Amino acid sequence: MKPENVLIGDDGRVKVADFGLVRGVGTTSQSTGAVLGTVSYLAPEQISEAAVDERADVYACGIVLFEMLTGGKPYVGDSPARVIHQHLNTDVPAPSGFFPGLDPAFDALVADATAREPARRPRDAVALLAAVRETTAHLDAAALDAESPAARAGGHDNAEDRTSVLPRALTLPRPGGADTGVQHTSVLPAPGPGPAAGGRPRRRLWSALVVAVVVLCGGAGVWYVNAGQFTEVPRVLAKSEKEAKGRIGEAGLRVKDVKGRYSASEPRGTVLGTDPAPGSRIRDHGEVTLTVSLGPRTVDVPRLTGKTLAEARAALRGRGLDPGLVTERFDADVSQGAVAGTEPQAGETVKAGSTVRLTVSKGAPVDVPDVGGEDEAEAREKLSDAGLDVKIAPERVFSPDAEDGAVAKQSPGAGERLAAGDAVTLTLSKGPDLVEVPDVEGKQEDEAKALLEDAGFAVKVSRWFLGHTVWDQSVSGGDTAPRGSTVTIRVR
């Protein structure tokens, strides 16, 4: 708001004009004095890009009031930047410093309206109007009719870039005689300065204050154009669709459309987003599009039986599923190495990204034949005929039951089930582990048992009559016998 936009008609009517779009300071820094005049009425928060409300217009009206009281702007400079610096860092000076004899009440009114902190200003046009009325109610005619020397002007031809107090306009009769009820646009002669009707002093200052209020009301219109007709998109994320629609309606907005989107984290029916975004500026009665969760995306587990493991994994990833642990089982109907089943099973519906375990066939089971005690060649032939591979352990072992070179052990053992092609490891025998038998005839029973057990034999005692002396043994002393075999001693 600025004086250039306040029009006072010849009939005394006050109008506010030029509701132009506000322009940033950076786009007008190279412009002429008209832009400098515009910068002169910007509130500090508009310059610093802080939150702006009706109090920015109160500030502009305070500047206009200062100019109406003194005939000049409070801040001047040779560039917009200098004026902006003063708005941000300097309080508006008291009008009485430029207008000797001005009542201090006007200093206080201007100071309140132009406080740099918005919280210290009247909150809106109504509050400022109340302050103006309260100030003028306590002033006499002399104070209201006081005129600043700098504001005196016999005419106004726009040659000076200053605000001047014009004589109160006289109401002139319209050309053509009596009022016919139809008003036409007419050219009226400009009234010359003269005394006010009725012989009363012209209260120019009072008229100036009324104009200030009119300007403020115009400023409210500007506020409405630039901010008052807007609201914020409610914050409805994570709310149900029904609750979100209710809140949007309470904000004076309408739901234009509801779109669905899969979400692994938000339950079905929960709001995931809005367009415009939550907190965005939007015109009253505007439209908002909601994006609502469809829940997690689901897919059916594909049928993979008979596919190779690589093919099955690729098919799962193509469905948005994760191949999991691989196990094996015998399956006579599925070739060895192919997929025999899945968990979850084929056709089940699961969340996208779920893990699917795979079971691979080991083919038909093969029972391991018993080849213990057989020589190596015979054992190999029997295992190969069963479809099994053969491995020979690198070391041989003593065996009381297998001759040298025969199979002493096999792993897996006889009767276990393997898949075709699995290997059976054979351990060949070095024959029995022969140990010399101690001679224990004539020794006491306890001593004989200890000698034989220490040599690696099991001992059996056969009693003849009462007594504890060994008179015979099943394997004669000095002979050899397999380690671990049993030696019988006879005592009497």
C-alpha cells in the first residue's frame, strides 16, 4: 500500500486502486523511483522472507500515516538496497521530529503501527482503526488541524515525489442539473483551495487519518488477494481415507481423486500422500488428490516343478519373490537336480518380496549294498551296478573279520539310502592285528588276567574245583592271536 494507490474523488469519495502482483526486490533493483516508493512501504518480514500476515499491511499504513503527517517518507536512499537496510535495522523516527508542535499521541500511533517486530503492531485493520479513533478522540481541533510546513502545497501536479496534504475537496453539482438517478462519467473542474464550508477550520489531519484507515482496508484487500484466499493442505498422512476426507472438507477443500498405491509398510486404506503436498498453499475450495495404500502387493507362487535350479530362481525373481533355502529329497517322478517342490506351494498368494524355499529332487533312492569283507574288485562292481560311485580311503586298518586287502569298513553303511551317483567310501583291511599271547600258566588268577588284558586280550575264566592258580590257557603262551580276541584261562 502507498499514497499513489489512494484516490480521493472530487466528491470526497476515497478509493483504493492498483492491486498489482507483489514483485521480489531482486527483480526491481534496477528500476526507477516508482519502485523505490514501493520498497518504502515493505514491512521487514516481507524483505527477510519471514511469515507475512495482515500486520505487514498495518506497517505500510503506518508509513503512509508518517508521510501524511510530515509530507515525506521516513526512509530515503539512492537505491532500494539502502531503503531496505533502514527498514530492517532502523526504527521509524518520530513524526514530531519533522513537524514541530505535533501532538506526541501521533508519535505513539506511528511507532505502534511501524514496529519492526510484527507482534508489537496492531494485529489487523480493526485494531489499527480502534487505535486511530482512540487517539483522535482525545485531541482538540487545533491538534487535528495542525499542518506540517513541508506538507503545505497550493496545488499538486505530481512534479514532486512527495506526499502532500490536499485541501478538502468540495462537493460540486454534477453538470446537467438535478440528479436524474443515472450517473455518467463526467469531467469536473478541479476545485481551488479555499476555506472549509461552515466557517469551521478544515481538519485536514483528521481527513488524513480517515484516509489511512481506508488505505488499510485496501491493504486488507491486497492481503486477501495474496494470502487471505489461501489455506494449507491438511496433514493427513497415515490417516484413514475417511478421516482424511473429513479433515480436507473441514479445511474448505474438496477431494478431487483417490489413487491407490501398494505399500509394504502401511495398512490398506491408509493415506500415503496428497497432491498438493501436506502443508502446501492452496486456494480456498481447491481440490486435493489423495494417494491411499492398497496394502502390500501380492503375487502367486509360480509352478516350478521340473525346472532347473537356475530357471526356478530366475522365475521367482521375475515375480518379485526372493529365492530362499534349497533342500533335497528323493523323488522318483522328478529327475535328479530338478525342482521337486516349493514352500509356499505353487499357486499360493503371498506378499511381494516374500521368500520361497526350493526343494530339489535327488532322483529315485538307491539302497547301499553290503560289501564288507569282500575284496576290492568285487565291492567296486557291486556298488557300480547299484549306480553308486566308489572311493577308497587312503589308509588301511586292522580288522579281525576281514583278510588283508578285503573291505574292512564302508561309509555310508549297508542299507542306507543314497541318490544315484552318490559315492560310497571303502576302507580296506590290513588283516587282523596279531599280538603275542603272554604265558600265564602257574600264575594266580588276578595276575594272569592283568597280563592278558594289558596285552590287548579279553579274558575268560573257567574254574576247576576250588582254587586260584592257572593250570591251562586256550592260546598257549608265545603264540599270536588277534588283538581284542578272547583268551580262556582255567584255574583250580
